[in-house]
Amino acid sequence: MDQQTKQEFVRRFGNTDGAFILTRAPGRVNLIGEHTDYNDGFVFPIAIDRYTTILAKARTDTQVRIFSTTQNELTEFSIAGPVAKDSPQWSLYAKGVAEALRQRGLVKNGIDAMVSSTVPIGGGLSSSASFEVATGLAFLTANGKTLDKIELALAAQWAEHNYASMPCGIMDQFISALGEKDHAMLLDCRDLSQRQISMEDADMRIFIANSNVKHKLVEGEYQARRNQCERAVAILRKKFPAVKALRDADLSMLKTCRMDMDPTVFRRARHVISENTRTLQFAEAMASGNWSACGKLMYASHESLRDDYGVSCPELDFLVEIADTVQGVYGARMTGGGFGGSMVAMIQSHAIKELTAVIAQKYPQRFALEATMFSTTAGDGAQVVSS
Ligand code: GLA
């Protein structure tokens, strides 16, 4: 944070006490393993080099004041106090994290804070998870406490469930808290064990194209997918009592239950089961630097999300289609919850220019909309930059 932001902080809050606290947490892009986290499955995300940054100072009372430079809006609440009716949606993440940490006995006092972000909001790159994690770190630091990063991720997920009404899995908060530079993380969402796999290659890049669409009913659709997965598990269990989650089933088990299942539920389960297999295969391919094999799995993942899981949209399908026509692209797919958001591609660095140009030309022709594009490498997870 530059001097100007600090001056603005003092001007805005009149708080000149104590040291500035600076925390940041990255957004993420999931390379593969979509809609598997809440099925006890595997995900394979990276933290990106885009961050939510919090400049804060501790307070000696329970009041919290946060100014969002992205929303140009101030929110105020008291730790342990009720949520004000007119609270902006974004402030609920901060309120929820404060409450999760208060319940753990870690946070008593409030903060004054300014938040800014380079993670595109609503682009399917976990701007909210990065905000939750960065705010959590600011609250902890201001209260002289530290917390294991896994616990911090769980506190952030709790906030999302209980304050933002989003029944998300653990992937976004987890990678934002625990990402590692130049590594992708194979996360087992059942026991939260991780394997960091190096993806360092001077010539390979992760390319992101934000479709800049967000179709309505996303939360409802997300919950609906969760319910369908649960229905599939209930049916599978009748024949295979050891199945606790779709993670425990394979395709041959699923096939034996086909007649007992609604065809939509069958397709949803087929996506999750096949996606888990693809994710493990992807991790192996990446560990041996086999980018073409990774790319093929990305296209297969996209098809499965589009046809079986029903969470893609014409804009994302088109972006993936375009990517597939460019030489030097290993693979591409939609990333995140779906119904809009971003496409992710693995690409040779020399091909970035062409892919950018082709999307910039063709996407607006089809949808009267521009895509926002950038390339990234895997960055570090959340940190207290200074305090
Ligand atoms: C959203 C959720 C994650 C995960 C993805 C789909 O990003 O927050 O927990 O379920 O969708 O993979």
C-alpha cells in the first residue's frame, strides 16, 4: 500500500493510533476438479497473482468500519452485534468471518479498514473467498492472534455459509489461504490433505478469460446440484452401503443404479465421478510435465460440466471453442461454479498474443460483450504483509 492510501485512511477514519496492518489474500483459478469439493472429492486449484488487500488498524472497542474502494462504500458493524438490515452484501463476508473468529475466542476488538482488490468481482475467481481470508487475517492480527491456515479457511467457509447464504465447498477459501508459489494444489476435500505439485515451466502459462457474464439464479442452481448429488448417493447406498459421498463411487457402480435414478441425477453423478478421476489423472500428468495430457483432460472436464452437470453457458462454451482453434493452447475449460465467470486455459507463452486477439475479435461479435483477459502463474496464499 502506498503512502497516499495510508493518508486517505487517516483522513477517512481519523485513526492515527498504532501501526498499520497490511494483509492480502489471492483469488484462485481451479485448473480441474469442478463441483467435486462438496462431494468429498478432489480439486486442483492455484492461487493467482490477483489479491484482495486490507489496510487496517486495531481499535480498542468492538466497532468495525470497513471502506471498500472497489464498491466506494463504507460499512459499519459491531463484533457480536446484529447484522444491520441495510448492510451491503459484501460486508456480510467480513461480518461472518469476524463472528467465526469471535466464536473461536480469537477476536474481541474491531478494526478500521480499507479494502481494495485486483480480483475481478463476480468473475468466478473467488473474489469473495479472498476478501474473507484477508479480512480474517486482519482481524486476527489486530487482536494479537494467529490461526492455523486450514482453520482460517474453515472460518471463512463458515462465514460464506452462514452470512452470505452460499453453500460452497472448501476449495476457494482453502487455496486462497494455503496456495504456494509455482505450485498447483491437489486437495482431498474429504480429509483436507494436500499435495503441492510444481508447475514451473518457463514456457507454460495459465490464461484466464472472464466472460463478464453472471447468469441469474446461480445460488439456487448450486444448491440444486448439491441436492441432486445427495439423491444419487442415497440411491447408490442402497446397493453399496459403503458409499458416503460420490467420491466413494465409480462409474460401474453408478451404471448398476441407472434404472433407479432420475436421468438428470444420473448425469450429475456421472460428472462428479468422472471429474474426480480426471483430476487425479491431471495431477499425475502435471507432476510429469505432460501439458498436452493435462489439456485433453481440461477439454473433457468442460464437456462433462456442459453436458452432464449443466453449469456452463453459451459464452463459456464459445470461449473454450475459440481456445481450441489456437495453436499452442494445451486445453481449456470453464472454471468455478459456472453460469458465467471465467474460462481457464493452459497455453504456451508465445500463443497468448494470438488467443487474446482471437477472443477480442470473435467474442464481442457473438455476444456484444467484451471478455477481460490476463495470464497468471501460481502465486502464494494469504499473508500478513506488515503489522
Ligand atoms: C464455487 C464454490 C466452490 C466449488 C466451485 C465448483 O466456486 O465456492 O466451493 O464448489 O464453485 O467447483
